[in-house]
Amino acid sequence: MAPGTYDGWLHELCGKKRLKQDDPWLPLLNSRSVYTTIDDFPILGERLLKLQSFNMRQDPSTLRGFAVDRRNPFNFYTFWAVIIVGVISIMLSAVQCFIAASQLALAAKEMSP
């Protein structure tokens, strides 16, 4: 649809706003980021709620899904904390094994006649 055109069908589907054009709250409500299904979508609101609840019940099943799913911030940050702490601990363990192996090699070299 071209910018600036009016879609009457969309207006009928989403319903008419209950605010008048001279209402002082109108600029704030037009710039808001949260909508209510009862006021903003009186016809399709119930279906939108069903779709949203279905989407919210879907859990990610792949590692990539866990990495990018931000619906539950607690799970998202816990996942990344485990990844970061795990990588750091594996790197430190590898360094520790390398140091132990080099100490063993030096001790064996000192013990040999």
C-alpha cells in the first residue's frame, strides 16, 4: 500500500477509536507501545490474544532458539551466563592442564641422569 493512503477495510477490522480528535490524550496514545485488545482491536482482539498465548507457550527446542529467544529475560540471561562461565572454565582448565604437563616434563627431565 502506498504511503498516505487510507485502508477502510483495516479500519473496519480493527474498530474505531473511542477517543475524539480533540482529546488531549490522543497524542500520547498514538505514540504508545502497548495496546489493549478490547479498546484497539474490538473485533479481532480475542483471536489476537489466542495467538499470543499460543506463541508464548512455545519453548525453543534448538540451541540457537535458546540463544535468541528474549520472551523470558530470566531464561535468556541464564543461558548466556552459563555459556560464558562454561567457556571461561574450560579455557582455564586447558591452561591448567598445559601447565601441569609442562611441570611434569620439567620434573622428568630433572630426574633423568
